Amino acid sequence: MKIALLGAGKTGGEVKELHPDTIVFDTQNKPTLEKLKECDVAISFLPGNAFLDYIDLLIEAKLPVVSGSTGMQWPSNIEKQLKDSKLAWIKSHNFSLGMNIVKQMIQKMSLLAKLFDDGTFSIHDIHHIHKKDAPSGTALSWKEWLGEECEITAQRKGDVVGYHHLIFDSPQEKITLIHEAQNRSIFARGAIFAANLLQEQKIDSGLNDFNTVIKDYLKI
């Protein structure tokens, strides 16, 4: 499987390290239709606005895509574009494989709201100082998965890869769920895992959420 890598930052560099058969596209080697057609799948860790500029080119190249790009709004017609082209893409704010199990745990924690009338939820995320969006896309996803009123706070410091916690606090009980990324390779490994599923043509055409893909894969 030959990977076209868009965005060779810290996480992108991990993709190259884990999967040597990768072509890196950056300002020195800009992607073209001809070059992209030589690849089997694309992985993008570009900033969201930069990734948007390449969507039409990637569709024209008929490439399945794994997108970890954040801080953007997907085009309203992207689902139709992909289905018309019979292309499957996978997107996520966080390609940690473990995060997919965390989602199931968060959805279970939401049931606490039915047991306590005096409890509150809060989410906190910590990332490195270079991360531009705050709160993180993952923190926003956690709130969406929870489906309850929830305060979100964010902190940017040092070289923290990614830390998130969800706290349910009541006068009687306090419950904390923590996910901490030990290194950036977890995101690269998850993206390569998704790329393999696309290469094996096990994903339906359209824009697929990674959580749904993993849920189907695990049959949960």
C-alpha cells in the first residue's frame, strides 16, 4: 500500500516512520494529479483550511482518504461528491484506537444524569502550546457523545500530546474518566489502520466517521 501523506508535521512524520512506502507532499513536493494517481490511499494531517484546497484534486485522483485535519467545516456537498465518485473517506478529530472504546464509556457515563439530580459534568483538555484550536476537536466530540450539559475548559502548555478528562461530580460521588496520549504514534497507527480498511475496500462510499468504522469493525 503506497500512502500519499499530506502534512508532514509531527504526527505525519510518525506515519512515514511506521509505513516507509509513503510519499510526503509538502511545499517542496506539491501534490499533482499524476503523482497522486501513483498512490493507493491518502492520509492528511494538514490544518483544515489547507486540506480544503485539495479535496477536489483528491476526488479527481480517485483516492480513498483518511483525514485527521481539524478546525474546518466540511463542504456541504462532500457526501454527494464522494458517493457519485464511489469513493470512501474516513474522518476523525482523533485517530487513537483506544478513543473508540472511550466513546462507549462516555455514553454509559451519560446515564448518571438519570440517577443524580444534583450532579454536573465537566471536560478538560490539555495540549501542546502549538495547537491552535481550543477546546480541542476531541473535547467537543466528548461533549457530543455525552449528550448532556457540560462545561469544557482547555489548557495549552509544553509539548503535551493530548490529555482529556471527563468528570461527573455530585455531593455523594465523583467519577473521572481520563484518556492520555503517551506519544503521537497512536494517531499515526490509527490513521494507517483506517487506510488499510479503505485499501481492502471494506468501507462504504461517502464520508465515514472513524468511530462508526471501528464500531462496525468490532461489531459493538
